[in-house]
Amino acid sequence: MNDQTGKLDWNEDGVPISQRFDDPYFSLQDGLAETKHVFLGGNDLPARFVDTFHVAELGFGTGLNLLATWQAWRQSGVEGALHFTSFEAYPLDVTEMRKALDAFPDVSELANELLSRLSATGASCDDLVFSLVVGDARETLPKWQSKADAWFLDGFSPAKNPELWEASLLDHVGSHTRSNGTFATYTAAGFVRRALMDAGFDVQRVQGFGRKRHMSIGTKQA
């Protein structure tokens, strides 16, 4: 998709590790459970789903967050289409994504459906409109013409990927969020929470997933 694709190592449990950031793409304990706790639970999904509900994400990675959300959409029985936009600087190729997602048989059918349709700019199905925005989010997000109902802030660790947690970028997250829209992220770093407050969110620190004591959620003030 891009000559700046992500480069991977694999640990003994088959979890992909970014060479560039020396950080795993998902929880070493259970990536799918982490996604459901942090991003779905943190944004009160699927309870808020309506037709054309729009999720935006910093960091597409293996596509696991999209698959978990799409699965929740289908299971919710909401009619219409889920809209999902991911901003990703270093996309994985389909072979790498497939290998990583093989660890999650619960979403294997959706993974096959997604990967068979995936292009450099996303994929469309009857109930999913997925847009993949490739490039540095600090450059691409300010140009984005839409607003999200919910944000998944899932860049690599702030200590290892500080660019994706800069206050100026998080300010654009705020300006690209609908009133009463939400965000969730696995990190509870103080500087991230303060930046999101400055971006217009009512921010809370809540129980994290697994060994992480805390995570952050928030609602855009009207």
C-alpha cells in the first residue's frame, strides 16, 4: 500500500511487534478483549450505534479494532452502515495483517471479508464504509472533512510514539468530533489527558485492561 509500510517482528506467542516503535500492535494478554474493553466499552458501544455512526481512529495497525467494531455492529442489529476512518502512517501489508489476525478466530470471517476487499484507501461492504487515510496524521487529520461520533486513540505508547499524542494533534481530534461525541484510549498519561481536556473533552480516568490500572475516556462538551 505504501513504501513506508510497517516492519514487524513476531514474539513467541505470535504477537506482532513494530520494529519502528518497539511496541506490540495489541495486548500481549488478549488483543480482542482489550479492544472490547478499551475502545468499545470506553465509547459506550454498541449502545450508541445508529445508521452512519462514524468511528475514527489514530493507528489502524492490524485492523483488529475495526473488526471488533464491525462485529459489534452486526450483532447489534442496527440497520444501515457503519462508517469507520483510520489514520495510519505505516500500513501493514495484507499478508502481515492476515497472519496477525489469525490469532482471533472469533473475527476470522470478517477478517477474510475485509482483507479480500481492502485497497490502499479502504473498503466498502453493504454495512461498512471504511476509509484508510495513509500518512502522518499531523498532516492528514487537519484536512479531513468529516467529524467522528467516537474516536479510538490507539497509537503506539506515548513514550515510544510521542508524535501521535502531541497536543496540537489531539486538538484536531477535538475539532473533528461531533458534540457529545467521545474518545477512548488505553493510556492514562497525564499530558495526554490534559491535552484532551484542552481540546474540549470532559476527561475521566477509569479502570484499564489487564495489567494497565487506568485508561482514559471522554465526552466532547457541547
